[in-house]
Amino acid sequence: MKCKFEKKIGAFLDNELQKEDFAQVKEHLKSCLICQQTLRELNSINIFFENYTDVEVPEYLNQRILSKINSSVSKFKKNIINFAVAASIAFAFFSGLFASNQTFTQNRENTEQIAFGTESFYSYLDWEE
Ligand SMILES: [Zn+2]
């Protein structure tokens, strides 16, 4: 149950048809039940969207939507802050680890230099044996 005019109904409704096409479809609509039905459906969709975009949101609903948006934004901000804190702690930890490692390496080299010629630095480590 299809009609070759059916696909032109949308353009007809939106006033996008050429003059001849428009007149033809208009004439056709008088007799074709399929196209009349399609026209009704498309028209009700158009009316729905017109009402949908023009709809006035009640103030309380507006506030609720805005507070929902705000709370999710602040949750997002909190997540970012938490991440930044964690990242800086991790950075401080690793740079501290790196720094102490550097210090240890330097100390060991110094101690080895001091101990050079007498005993190896590492011999102090197993003095208990
Ligand atoms: Zn038709």
C-alpha cells in the first residue's frame, strides 16, 4: 500500500515544492487516502516539534534542571581536584624518592672514596658476620 506521491508530502507540507508539483500533490491529496494519512502524520509531527521548541519550562522545573546540571558540574570539578591532589602527591613521592636515591648514590660514592684504600664500604654492611 504505497503511493508514488507519498515521498513528496513532506516537501508539500514544508512548502518546498515547485508550483506545478505543489498543485499536482494538492490535487492528488483530494483522492488519495494514503497521502492524506501521510500528511496527517507529518503534520502532527511538525506540530509536536513546534510545540516542543516553544514550550515554556515552569520555573521550579527550570531550577531543578539547573541544580542538576550544577551538581554534576561540581562533581566533575571535585573529580578533577581529587585527581590533581593525587597526581601532586604521587609526583612529590616519586620526586622525593628520586632525590633520596640521588643523595644515597652520592653518599655511597663519597663513602667509597673515603673508605678507598682501607676497606671497602660494603664490608661495613656485613660487619655482624
Ligand atoms: Zn497518494
